[in-house]
Amino acid sequence: MKKVIVVGSGAGGAAAASKLQGKFNVTILEAGREFKPFSFSLSALEKLKKTGLFFDEREIQILFPSMKVQKTEDRMVMVSGAGLGGTTTLSAGNALRQDKGLKELGIDLEEEFRELYREIPITDNHQNKWRDTTKRLFEICREMELNPRPIPKLGDYKNCTGCGRCVLGCRYGVKWDSRQMIAAAQDAGAELTTGCKVLKVVVENGYAKGVQTKKGFYPADIVILAAGGFSTPVILQNSGIECESRLFVDPVLCIAAEHKGSLQNKELSMPFAVQREHYILSPYFDYLSFFFNKGWRYPASDTLSLMIKLADSNTGSIDKNNISKTLTGIDKERLQEGAGICREILDRYGIKKDDIFLGTINAGHPGGMLPLTSQEAETFHNPRLPENLYVADATLFPESLGNPLILTIMAMARKVGKIIVERFA
């Protein structure tokens, strides 16, 4: 039986591995270690915050090694997962289908989405868990004819405790993450190695022979790179395969204000969304801004915040560990437009515009540096890759979606798995 190496255990790696195990001998290589939810008391850290010890977002890695934080030259904060489960463990658990742009290229993922819907519990029936603040924000958005909708979530939210720590790792097993899919692949015989950073794909005579890691060489008949939009391009470049300078990151900016007893820090993360052409709006408590932005000086329980998640321009790149990414003029205009809507929502909530403050721009949805085209709609294989090397993560997206990516990444990875079965099994 042929041997497949899957690099990465996040959304793409897990979906590909679970599809291929049984038809191939699958080995999953994950650079991070076992994931553990953030265990520190947030109230204790809130007291520590007042000492001024928190001054750089990268400090979070000391307390929470599974969260990797990098900064661009203009100090935009980039966040990604660095443990088993990748960024799915740190996500808000959103399950939005975002394949319109792929359809326009002739890519059909209908079968893959149906497969995922059968496998993973997904629900948008969580409004009974919302706090009064969220319910009022939802009604205001309806009154403004913004068409707000509850966001479908990965998992079973009947047992949600309202701890507000979705993006710090769910401690109660309510939120689904890709570790469950990895476990299913292991039950079927797949091997998993954590703490194994892949440096490059070893290519000989136009054929991938395996991967070189910090632990040594792993031979393979087929290699799938699903290390995420920040890491997969670096591995490709180290392997002599050039990517395109088309990095998007889906920047997030929060518009916040003091509101006594809003308790958004105890709310389901991103309970609903307003979809606009170039961004979405959603209630969101931004932990990075709260702990590291000096303007966020009010208690967590009294801080009300709305997120703008932007579909940014495809202008950026990654070279080794250096991320080059700036917001373009049109990006800034769209953020300002979204901020204007957020200010109006907060105004209708009863908050004075002079009392509103901004969060730190941060991002965690990188992709786009080896984008699919209509020529690859059937093969999912860029011609610059060896025939037995595939990519199965957000690196494939042709443009920023300004939306949660997990479900669509998994659908694409399942498609990649299906193609590999047809070609090589």
C-alpha cells in the first residue's frame, strides 16, 4: 500500500488524512505539540494587566504555546495555531460555506460539503445561549436592515457553558475541532507524529520523495502540504517551488466601548454575522486587544465590541519567517466603512460616539499564495508542483473571503483526497 505523508493537522490536513487512510498508509506530521486549552484564570490576568507587564502580543506564547503570534514590518499582528488541531482549536468554531468564488472557477464541492455535514455536528440553533447584550445587538442590526444571521457552529452547543473562551480552546468539548477527525484517522490506522516541523519537500527528477524535517527524512509516495497559509508557502519555497506574492490574511478590527455589565467576555464567540460585500460584522470579544492594547482599559465584563473581518487585497508575501503585508488604500477605506456601521450600531445601543475606541488590527486567516485557477478546477494541482505533491489548505484560495474558512478548507481537502484516490490508489 502506498505511503502518504500529510503535513499539518488542522482543517485541511485532518480532512485529507481521514479521507485517505485505509486506501493508503497515512502519516500525519504536526509541527506543534498536543493542544491544551488556555488554563490560566482570565480574572487573575486582568489584575496582572494593570501592572503594565503586557506590552507585546507575542508574550501570549509564553502562557499559551499553542497560539503562535508574529508581527509584520508595520506591526500588524498575525495569529495562527501551533499545536495538534492547528488553528481549528483557536477558532470561533464557525461553519460557513464559502465556495462562491471557487464555483466561478468551475470547482464543484457539493459532494464534499454533503460528506462533511454528515460527519460533523453543525448547528445555528444557539440563540437560547445568547446574553441580553447580543440579543439587543441582533435586533438593532435587524432594525437597520443589515440582515444579521446566526452563524452555524461546528459542534453541539446544547452544553455550552457560556465561558466565553471559544478562541482559547473549548475546555468542555462543545466546539468541534480537527483533532476529532485526526483521532478517527488514527483509529483507522493512521500514524501521528507531533513536534515534527517539516522543512522542505525532497524532490528528485521532478518527483517528491518525501519530506525533510527537524527529526530527519520521511519517505513517501505522495505528499500533501496542509501546514496553513503561513507555513505551506515557506515549505514550498524551501523546496525550490516558488509561490505568488498574493498573501491575504482577513484582517480583524474591533470597534469597542465601555458598557457596564455587557458580559461579552462570557458570550459565545461570533454568535451572529452581518454579511457585506467586502467584510463581515459580528460581536466579538478581542482578547489580544483587551490584554495588549492600552486603549482597552475597562474591565472585560464592561467592554462591548464589534468585529470587522475584512476581505483584504491579495498583496503580500512570506519569505522564510518574515511576513510582508500592508493594508492597501482600498482596504483602509473598507475598514472605515465597516467602522462607520459599527459606530451607528453602538450609537443605537445608547453609546456615545466619543466613548468608542478601536482594537488592534490582527489577522489569522492567511492564504492565497498558490491560488487555484480554472485550469486546475478538475485536478487541484498546480503545474509547478511535482505530480505526487498536493496542497490542501487556504494557500489554494484565489482571493480573500473575509469570512471563516474552516468548512471550505475541509471541503477542498476532501476533494484533494478524492483526486489522489482516483489517481494513485
